[in-house]
Amino acid sequence: MLRHFRVFRSFLISYVAILLIPCIGGYISYRTSISVTESISIENSVIQLEKSQELLEHRMAEVEGMTRQLAISQEINALMNDRGTERDVYGIWKAMRNVLTFGQTNDFLQNYFIYLANYNLIITSGSSYRPEHYYEYFHYDNLSFEEWEQQVLGQTHRSEIKPLTPFIQRDVKTSVITYMQSLPLDSFNDTSPAIVVVLIDQKTMTGLLSGLTEQSGGWVHIYDAKGNTIFLQGEKVPDIAKLHADPKFDENKTGQFYGDDLVITTRSDKNGWVYQAGIPRSTLMEKPDQIKRISWMITGGAMLIGLLVGLFLAYRNSLPINRLIGVMKEQFGKDDDTGRNEFDFLSGNIAGMITKNKLLETELHRQLPLVRDAFLKRLIAGEFESREEIVSAAAQADIPLRQGEGWIACQDRRRKSGLLR
């Protein structure tokens, strides 16, 4: 039984080895497909972040362009340079009307105001306020009125960005990014005649980056050259300070895996902002995982079917050999050479049979004259009882018989020898 199993095993190993060759090729193709799909996913994420960056920079450029338009506005310049004791109410109304048109083309300009230092007045798209009245409805959550007046209204700003800050707008809490520009644009003193302040709600920026936060379930972090956070949004945001302090994280790399996220980093050449987006590995590998599952299902099914076919073929092809080995053992006895395999056993016994057959043939040729002599003596003596017996004995003696005729030789002492037909 063990020897029979060894023959079966030899065939099965051969079939399994042949089956593994296409499986190895399929695995290499699978790994290549996974790598290409992963690269495409990373590339698409980078492109998506760059497009969001492009769109955000375009909106910010529009904000800056609005301040330049205000800088050349005749109504605003007239109000800035007014040194009269009375307010130009009509000029203020015209300025408010012109201010109203800017917010219709850019959602970043929905909430902004112009501060006139000579009037100590804040002009918005709908009304005008004293600074203390404006502060009652719109103010930063972490700044007092005095601090706000000093840091925002009392200084000169040159395209200055105030990072993301908690803000209260008519008792509604939100977070805003503040863009500040003094008027005129060439103001270099500690104070300026007018200041344009644009409040950009975080929710407005979220709409531009929703493809990276909502669709992929990732997070986005934008910070300036000083490391101040401009924008932060998303689920499962890591500890940003720990992320930047980790020596394993290279901020110069465009894409790298950190923890369970793929972190993509791009830098703006215009304002020096750094854009970072974290995409969960599970989301990024969704399509590669589908390919992986399908590939393993197909490969597993093919392996199972191939193994069953291999078992059948191994059994079918080993059965005749096992039978032949059994016959050999019955005829020649059990093989005691346990070091030999089945094929050595068969080849050895077959070679022995051929050798013995040749020896037997040689011996028969050597004994042939004696066989012929015995046949002829029996034939002459008339010892054969039938024609079939004569034909059989003649064939063994290798003597051809001609049907219907023959020759007999006899000898007599009283007369000469002769042949009778």
C-alpha cells in the first residue's frame, strides 16, 4: 500500500507543480495590477488636492482683487480723505451700495466690512456700524473688544491672513479665516485711513474641499509658512503637532503612508501655504481590495479544480503501474531493495527478463540440432499419432513441412542405398 501511494504521490506532485506555474504567473500579474491601481488611486488623490488648491487660490486671488478695486474706488477714496467735521452721508450710502455688488460673484465675499478711521465707522454691504456696535454682533470668541480694535482696526495690514479662529456671528458659533488689507495699498505707517476685512467662513471652504473629506472620509489641513492652521476639517484628524514632530514623517514627500492614512502634501508657490490631505487606507484600497478578493476567488477555484483533476489523473495513471508492480512481485518475489523507487524496480526486473530471454534464446539455438534429430527419429519410427502432432513438433525443430509430399531414406545391407519418394 505504501509503495502504491508513492507512485500516486509522484504523479500528483508533478501535476501540482505544473498547476503552480500559471498560478505563480497569475500572482505576479495580480501584484502588478494592485500596484498600478494603488498608484492610480494616489495619483487621483493628488490631482484632486491640487485642483482644490487651485480653486481655493483662485478664490483668494479674487478676494485680493476686490481689495484692489476698493483701493481705486472714488467713493472710498473720497471718504478716506474726508477731513470735514460732518459725515458725508450720501458718500457713505454710495459706498455701501458699491460694496453690496462684490459679494454676488464670490461666496468668499459674503461677509466683509470696510473700516474708515477718520469716521471711526464700519461699512458693510447692508448697513454701517460703530466698532463697538459691530462687535456686539460679530466678534472673535477669543478676543475682547479692546484686543480686536487694537489688532484688527488699529494696525496696518498688507494682505494679511489671520488663521482659523472661533467666531460668533449673531449668536451663532462658527470659525473664520480673516483676510485684512489696509487702504491705500501703499500704507506704511502704523495706522491707515481704511482697512478692508474679509471674513471667510470655514463652511464655505469646506465646500471646496468636500471631495477629500466627505467622499473619502479623510481630512484636510492647510497651514501657513509659520505653521499656523488656516483650515482643518475632516474625520479622524490625527494630532497635527505629533504628525509634524515625527521624524518618520517627511513633509517634502508628495505622498506617504502615516498610520492608517495616506498623507498627501503640496505647497503653494503663491502664498506659501501647505496643503495636506489624509485619505484612509481602506478608502484608498477599496478598488485594489475588490481586485484582490476576485483574484483570490478565481485562483482558489482554479486551484481546487486543478487539484481534483490532478488527483484523478494521478490515480488513473498510477493504477496501471501499480498493477504491473504487483504482477512483478508475484512472479519474481518481493523486492527487498527499499532504497529503490518503483521505476527502478520495474526497470531492473524488465532488464533481468530481457537478459534471461536472450540467454534462453541462445540455449535454444544451441539445442536445436538435438531437437531436430529427436524429431526425425520419432518421425521415422512412426511415434507420432496425428498430423497436428507432427506439425507442432516440426515447428519446434524449425523444420518446414511441404504439404502433400515428403522424402524417406532407407539403407539395406543386401543392396545399395536409395531414396524413395
